[in-house]
Amino acid sequence: MSVQSFPANLKRVYWETTAGCNLRCIHCRRTDVLAKGSPDELTTQQARNLIDELALMGKPVLILSGGEPLFRSDIFEVASYAWKTGLPVALSTNGTLVNWSIAQHLKESGIYYASVSFDGALPVTHDIFRGKGNFERSLRGFLNMKEAGIKVQINFTVTKKNVQELPEMLRLAKDFGAAALYLFLLVPVGCGIQIADSQMLSSSEVEKWLKWVYEMDKQGPIPLKAICAPHYFRIADCESRIANLQNKESYFGLQSEIRNPKSEISERRGCLAGIHMCFISHKGDVFPCGYLPISAGNILRTKLQDIWSNSPVFQNLRDSELLEGRCGICSFKRVCGGCRARAYYAYQNILAEEPFCTYQPV
């Protein structure tokens, strides 16, 4: 292993429990969302086997996602089994199916944390992405889970259509009592490919709004996180040091210092795909993340521990010296790493440079 490689410390596993969903979102990472569950989905026993293996791999957080995870008839049984095995269990849901009874059942099954997606601060904007009336349905689900004692964060996929609503979305997240607001940069995969040209922010717009995220996160009171935007950590590092300089003269005198990380980075904070997280499809295929369609193996044929430890896909992602283009020569490559999914979309190469970053490394 290269001296530049990160240790394979599995912290989060996203499991696509089902391909079924009640919504047809125009930016979904899937193109084949089903009206009901697929016969190819992991069975209850196969899910139990996966959970048992995760328990032996350090008990990472297990995020039950989809599709819509509530489409699985055994979702409460699976969640309860994972909780009793000692795994922290979270739920990624669109919220529209969560009435009060289901919220209570989720809590009793061991779900401690959940996320609900809102793609607009205004109902009309959200419903453009997710269908008429779904803003109100998602909000009811959000509030039901919160009242049941589950911590609930808001996920917001940033596009040209809704980016101007970010300040209002932050205000609503505070008013709703959200545990956090996670802002996802659009990744062109699945249905997202169809709207990428019209809806993806330019690299300069990304830079502008990531600086806004940095400033708003400092103000609190809820965490504000940029997801699928690893260059945020380069911006945060630079902005924090610029703010500490006393005047412009000293700023220009320290350009070389600002263009380098504060210290040697021992742990990636940007793109965590294949480093601290992985995604498991409803069929058991293992991917670095849900947006990077390069399979590293299948848990029905190979133990997850073997895939995680030995897959060439994961090993390559963990070695920052293998990054190419601007990412390869960037002094922030260990803290950032660039979005490997967007690199793959642009160049069909998981090690290529991040195409939506303005930074020009020396």
C-alpha cells in the first residue's frame, strides 16, 4: 500500500433496501424505480447475514435507503435486528409515507436518526422535483418522526432551479427543528443525467455557494454540511486562514501558505467513497458510493470484509497518489480528493480530476 493511502476504516454503509418507491423524482440516481419491490432484493435472511458481518467489521452506521425503504415489508424487522446486534441504524426516506403510527414503529425498531429530502424551500419548487403535493406530505413525515423522538436532518439537492432558495431553506430547517441541513451537489447519475446540462451549477457558482455554506455553518445553531462537494474542505481551510490575517498586505504575503493545507492530513474529509463508506445495492452489489456505478463485488458471492479490504476499486480510491489531472498535483488532494463520481461521469475514469472545481493548483 502506498504511503499516501488512507486506512480502510468503514464508518457508514448505505444499503439500498429496495428498488421500489412511490415517487418518480426527476433527479433520482436510479432510472428503473419500481412500483413495488424487486424479486432480486436481498431476502430477510440475507439482510440478517449482512448485518451480522457488519457487526464483526466494527459496527458502522447502517443507513437504510432505497428507493423508499418503507416499501420493504420487513423493514421494521430488519431495523430491529440491526439495532439489537449493536449497529447504529438510520433511515433515508422521502417522508411521504410516514404517518404517526409508522413513525412510532420506526422509533421502536431502533431507528435513532433519519433524513428527509426537501428540494425547495417553497412547495412549488420541491414539487417540481418530486411531484405535486409532496412537500406537504414530506413535512408531515418529518414532523411525525421528530415527535416520535427520532433526530431528523434535511437533505437538499442543489440545482440551478433551487439554489437561490438556500437561505430560506436554512431558515426553515431551523424553524422545523432539523438536526442538520445537508446540501448535496447534483451528481449526473441515473435520472440526474437527463437534467445535468440544465441544472448543474457551474464551477464558479459552486465556489460561491460553498463559501456561503462555510459562513452559515459557523453561525449555527444547526450543522450545515456540503455533500458530494469535497472541495468544500479546501475552501474552509483557506477561508479560515484568510479571516485570521490582519490586512490585505499580509494576505498577499502569505499566498503560498494559504494554498497549502494547515498540516499533514491523515484522514480524508472530502470524498469518502471507498475510504470510510460504501453503498450496497438491493441486489447485493457493493459500490464506493451510491453515485459511482463501479461495482467492487457482490456480497452474495464474496464476504463484504473481503470486498472492502481487497477490492482493487477501493484500494485505488484510497491512494491519493493515483489521482490524475489537477487533482493529482493539488496540495489539497488528501483532504479533498475531488468527487470521484463526477470525475467518472465526465471522463469515465474514477481517478480523473474533479470537473466542477475552479481551483488551479500550483
